[in-house]
Amino acid sequence: AQQSGSIADLKTTAEASGFKSTSAYEDVVKFMKAVDAASPNIFYATYGKTAEGREMPLAVVGTGLKDASAA
């Protein structure tokens, strides 16, 4: 599948730092939301909370989907 210019330009913290840093929780959520915004085939969702109370991120990927619901 071809990626649009905007999604192809997105980088994780590791990629952006030449693999000298890793992503913090906030970096992962920000990246996943950016990918969601850049692609009609990727949806950001959450599926529960950690013991610390943070939402657990989830990406639903597919064609012909309307949202991240189980339907």
C-alpha cells in the first residue's frame, strides 16, 4: 500500500533521534493520534487503563472501516 506524503514523513521518537532515544508514553499516544489523522485506514482507540490509570492505546488498521469499533 502506498502511503501519503504526510504519513510517510511521521517519525517515532527513536527514528527522529537516530535511535538514541526511546518513546515515552506521551510520545506513543501523540504518534498514534498523528497516524490516525494522516490515514483513513488507521484508527486510534484505547482498550482499558493501566495500574497507573493511563489509557492503553490501540490501533485498528484496515480498509473500508468507519471507525475503531468492533463492528
